[in-house]
Amino acid sequence: MKTVILIPCYNESKTIGKVVSDFKKFMPHADIYVYDNNSTDGTDEIAKEAGAIVRYEYQQGKGNVVRSMFREIKADCYIMVDGDDTYPAETAPEFEKLVLNGKADMVIGDRLSSTYFEENDRLFHNTGNRVVRKSINLFFKSDLNDIMTGMRGFSYNFVKSFSISSKEFEIETEMSVFALMNNFKIKEIPVEYKDRIEGSESKLNTYSDGIKVLRMIFSLVRDQKPLLFFTTMAIILLIIAGIHFFPILFKYFSTGYVLKIPTLIIISTVVIVATLIFLTGTILHVLKKQHADNLERHLILLNELNNDE
């Protein structure tokens, strides 16, 4: 059974050596891959000296790095962690055990139930984590504690089934939703988060990355819950049409005259559009169901191939 440690990196020269050394200590049997994402501070050389296998991804963005890692590497257990030394390597064996024993397809390193809010003094980051968590749990009927953690474990089936669309830091949200929507087994392990060391700078931009994550949530709800999304839009349009239609209807009952005919024409158009939107959501819902069936067959095929090997 092969386990790999995957570390996406961009300018983490101050911490990458320690991260690699820590994982070599607690996971001596695992291959450690550092994927350098156009670093300019010698991160790749430090990682090599520490004993990591270094590869390169030249398209900027964490999502692009994760896509390359998942495509290129084959293993039974994948443990992904940031290169900023904010996550404890000593919890990795527990991640590995859950994945290799078949108890989890994705293991989440839960910072928010542990030390994150004490260690992280960036107010808007804390607020953003809460907003994203509540939004995902609301729309996808889950109870996950940490949606955006940078430490996770994955099974082979998860990695080879995950079609990544994110390019940057919204990748964590996409992973969580993919696991929820496709009934992958999820386990959460509280991990002690510690803030970056002095001189190590976060690559996150609170506002721009926050907007990207919210846009990702909007897209995921549209793509993964099309019937809910388009039905909601149709209902909103029907409510607007009703607000303008009923005064005209009541006026007709009281006077016998149809007033505001141009408004009625617009109302009729809005009702037609709402009906088309609802039908679109119904069709996409059926297609989504077919996609889920195809993914299930794909997973069965993966299991058969693994058993043959």
C-alpha cells in the first residue's frame, strides 16, 4: 500500500524544509512530493535538500497545482498539506489509517474545532471561514466543521474521480462539495493549527479570494443542485409577476376594464421565462442524475482494476 505526501508550494522557503523533515519523521515510508508553483525564493532547492521529490506546475494557482498532482501520481493514500508549517505532521498517520482501512475517501483536518480562531488574528479570514462553512452546510445539507482546510487525506478513488475546475484557493471548497454530492465517505480529525512564522507571508487575499470562493459556491449550487437553483429563480420571477398582475386583476373585477395592457404583456413574458427556467432546471437535474450514475460505474471500474492489479 503506497502513501504519498503532496505539498503545493509557492515561495515557502522559510518553512518548506521543516515541513518536509517533519513528514519524513512521522511518515518515513511515504514519498514526499513538493509541487513548486513558480517560486522565486529557492523553495524547490530547499525541498530537494530536505529529501522531497520536486516537480513543477507553471500555471499559477493552487487549483492548477492540485490538478497536476492528482493526474500524475498514483497511490493508495494521498495526504495533501500546505507548505507553510501551519499543520502538524504527527496527525498524518491517523489520516493514512482511515484511508487505507477504507473508512474514509476524504479525511479533513479540522482546524476550526481546534486552535484556528486563537492562532489566526485575521478577522475577515475567520469570518470568511464561518460564512463558507454555514453556506455549504445549508445548501448541501451537511454538518462539516471545516470546509477550507489545507490538510486532507484522500483515497485513490476520490483522486482519480475528481474533475477539478478551480484554478486557485477555492479548490478546497470544490473538494468538499464534490465529496458531499457523490456520497464519498468523509471523516474529520481535529488538528492543531498554528499561525505562520514571522517573515512567512500568506498568499491569500482576503477580499479577492473571498469573492472567488463565494462565486465558486454560487457555481456549485447551480451545477450540483440545478433543480433547487432554477426553481428558486422561477419562483422569484413568478412572485414579481404576481405583485404586478393581481392589482390589475382586482381592478378588472371591480370595474370590468383591463388596464395597463403593456404591463400585462410584460407579465406574460416574465411568466413564460419563469416556466422555461423551471424546465431548464428539471432537464439539468435529470442530466446530473445520469452523471452521478456514470460516476458510480466509473468507481466500480476503478475498484475492479485495483483488484486485478
